[in-house]
Amino acid sequence: MQGLYFDGRQAMLRDDLPVPEPQVHESLVRISLAAICNTDREIMKGYKPDFTGILGHEFVGVVEKSNDPALIGRRVVGEINEGCGECLYCKTGREHHCESRKCIGIARKDGCFAPFMTTATRLLHAVPDNVPDEQAVFAEPLAAALQIPEMVQIRPSEEICVIGDGRLSFLIAQVLALTGAEVTVLGKHEDKLRRFQSFAKTATACDRRFEVVVDAAGSPSGIEAAMKLVRSRGTIVLKSTYAGNTETNLSSIVVNEVSIVGSRCGPFEPAVRLLSRGLLELPPVELHPITDWEKAFASRAFKAGFDFREK
Amino acid sequence: MQGLYFDGRQAMLRDDLPVPEPQVHESLVRISLAAICNTDREIMKGYKPDFTGILGHEFVGVVEKSNDPALIGRRVVGEINEGCGECLYCKTGREHHCESRKCIGIARKDGCFAPFMTTATRLLHAVPDNVPDEQAVFAEPLAAALQIPEMVQIRPSEEICVIGDGRLSFLIAQVLALTGAEVTVLGKHEDKLRRFQSFAKTATACDRRFEVVVDAAGSPSGIEAAMKLVRSRGTIVLKSTYAGNTETNLSSIVVNEVSIVGSRCGPFEPAVRLLSRGLLELPPVELHPITDWEKAFASRAFKAGFDFREK
């Protein structure tokens, strides 16, 4: 089959990839849509030099083979981390942190930028009929947004700030606004900020302070801005990953008793429930054939991806 | 009266200081003992250039005048932060973070390195008769140690690491060990670490990982060590303040979903209860007359301080 393959140094379209065969605990998924995440770009820039395999981890597809007969023929989305099941992390509810975990399209496991993919059956979640593929493909980043209230208590009466006007911020701000809290999104681009205005306040500069500040800016400047925006005894949630170190004044964390919480992948079931209830604004995904992968990666659309469905 | 005064640049013994007169909400405290904290040294090095006044914030004394008649003649210890009572922080239980707070011996208020000091009466806590002055003077740093379980849930089944073998670590490790948790103290000095061995494990190097890591090393190397010692989804508590910025890998906080919690001054009532129950090992305070202040500040004793009691 044809797929977008990363050889540890660069991405390339290959035609010689075998259709994978599921192991006993796995399912074979025929991919319908797959979306590009910034992490895919970071991998292509050298973020995961140990990874070789098919790229991609945001998908919706249909189960073709499975150890769970009830899933065969069902539309599914899927979690990306598969722990070993044996280590301290796996046994204490922290499978996402298993040190030998497989992570589709990122570590030790082929991803979804191809017509077929295998994955552990327990990671799959059936998609309700009322959620179209074009929305279901947002399940993974939406789950990542939901990891914020999973880790930090969001009080509906508190003022919250989200730094960044990109894709992840768009989902984070919506999830947090659903609590009833007043959300202010701080960004650099007036045109991008306009998209947030039905559910959040927006600003390009701000001298107020907030109880919770989410840094989804995707750059090292985010933490510095967050330190100025957070109240004493408030919480900063970090969502951005990027290479290298950042200079921070640690004493001000102590003196102001600030909490900093790192947050990564999140829970799929609530993401699917929110999608099914139609509570989120989701922009259209710009779809390309996999043969146009370079064009898709260069796209400036809010979300770009690949369409594997037969026309 | 005689007192150790800081003029914004340096400390000096002055003989011309007036005995302070309490305001309507204040008490006049005759100081019995006052102890030196590392913050006093940091102020003398330039940490608080805006402060001028009598230094010192760890004390035990006797109330001579007060708006609360029940306190007159009582032995007391005292909290150090007095908020304005009007601002958002004061009105949301965060008086310690009031931006116009007075802090005895540190900001906008004379401290305790003199025979008399005034302070807001509501900040004073009576000392039970069974707690000698030499132990009561530890109330303030002990309260700071207790701010850790005040901010972070300490589970008795979890493994905890305290980085640093100094005075604050000594109190922190004891407070955390009282929960029943296994505490490992990581230090650089075998002789200092020996003092911890009745209540904690000790080590000069460690390749294990912990659910909670407290950085009380007092230097920028502490956070780097803490990042290596903490488990994924674990918590780092920062207790050390020092000047300048520190380089940190923020992406590893996100990927490993680590929480970092800054923690400063703490609750006095539980500190006094623990002192009264005799549950803590407290080394002797090396006492000097205030005239020997330079010798006291140069002392390498575990805790040095000043004795104002009449012989």
C-alpha cells in the first residue's frame, strides 16, 4: 500500500508498504480521514530521531478485522499510546507514561497516513452515527484539550486565559468555556482571534491577571507571558512542546506560590460525547490525497489532512 | 533601643532606635529570642533593596501591650505577612500575597532583631507552656515546611524525595515523614545528612524516581535534579528562592505531565501544635547577644540567633 513514511531523517511517499496484519489483541482499521498535527511537523524537523515508520496519529476509520467482533464494521477513532501493561506506570493508571509505550506514528508503531493501520483494540472508540468523519478526526486534539480539566480543577467562577490563537488553543478555549468560565484568548493575529469571538474574549495584549493561564502558544515566549498573567497561588498549564531549554525565574514561582502543570494526551470518551452533542465549533478540514502530502503539509488551513475514502 | 538595622544597602547595629508604639490593631512584643534565616542573609546581599528597617522575622517574645487584653503577658510567636485587608488577594484567603503587604523585617515593617517589635495582634499565636523559647523560635520555618502539605496532597504510601541537607530540608523532611511516607533526603554533605537518619533515608546520589520531589537545595541546580528524580505525573515542590533565572526544559514538563508547585510561608497553628506535642527533633539554637551580630551571621551552627532575655 501507499503511505507517508519517515525513515528517521525525512518523510517520503512509499508504494511498497505491506498492509499490516493485526496481532491477537489488535484491530485492522481502514483509514477514512487522517489529519496533520504539529507534532508530525516536529518529527520531520528531528524531534523524534529514533522513530521510523508511517507518520500520523489523528484518524477516523472503519474496523475491518478485530478480536472484538462487535467492533467490526464500526467507525472508530483511537487513542495513540499503548503501554506495556506491566510496569509501575501502566499499573498505576499512567499508561500514557509507560517508558516502553508504543505511540502510533510517533514511537515504535506505524501511524495513520496510509489506507490501513493496526492498533490495540482497547484503544479504539466507536463514533456515533451523528458525528461525520470531518468532525470525528478532531477527537485526538480535543481529548488533549480535555486533559486540562482532567488535571486541574476549573472553577466556573474563575477568570481563565489561553495564550495562543492556533488550532490547539481553539479547542482548549472552547472546552474551558463550556464550564461557564470567562475565557480570554491572547493571540498575535487579529484574523485568527476573530474565530474565537463566539465563545471567548480576545486580546493581543493584556495587563489583567488570571487564576488559570494555559500556555498553548507553541513557543518559549509563552511561559514568560504566562508568569506575568497568572495570579499568586494561580495555575499555569503548559500544553506546548518544543525543542530546547527556556530561562525562567523560579524564585517568582516560589514567592507567588504558582503551580505549573504539564498536560499532554487526554481522554477520548468525553471528547466523543462532546462531538456527538454538537457543542463545539469545528472548522472544515482541508482534505488532500496522500500523493499531495507536501501540499497538505505546506497548507495554511486551520486543519489539513488526507482523504483515503473511495470516491 | 539597640537593633540590627538595614539601610537598603547594608546592615548596622544602631543604638538610637525608638521603642515602637503599637497602632490600635497591634501589640507590642518584648522579644525573647530571634533567629537568623537565610532570607536575612539574602537581604544583606541585595535581595530586597527597597527595604529599610530593623531586620529579622523569626522570633518568640512576650506581649507587653495589646488591643487583646487576653494576650498581655503571654508568650507568642508571630506570622510575618500583614495584608491590606481590602484587595482581591486579602479577600480570597491569600493575604500572604497582598501586593501591599507588610512583612516584618522584609518589607514595610520593622523586624525582630531588637528588644521590642510591634505587629498586628491577629498574627500572634500563644505558645503553650511546655514549648521552651529555644523551640518556639522554630515556629516560622516549621510553618513554611507545613505549607507543603497545605498545597500538595502527601499520600502516606508514596515515596518522597527532599533535595538539600540544610535547615529548611531538616524541618521539611520531618514534617513529611510524620505522614508515614518514606522520605529520602538527597544532600551533598555526609555529616549534615547524618542528622536526618532517625526519620529519613539519606543519599548523596540517587537513580530512583519519586512521586513528590521537594527542592530545598537553595541553588539553581535543584530544579534540574528534581526533573530527573520525579516520576511522570509526579509533583515537584519548589521551596528555594535565589536571584536570577534558571534554564529548564519545559517540554519535558508537558510530555511527562509533571506539576511544579511553588510554596512559601505557611500556617502557624499546626506548627505550634507539633512543637507542643514534642514530635520534632530540633537542634539547639546558638545564641549570641545582638552586639555580636556579625559573629552570629558568620556562624556555621545549624541555627544561630539572638538572646534578648534579661539574665
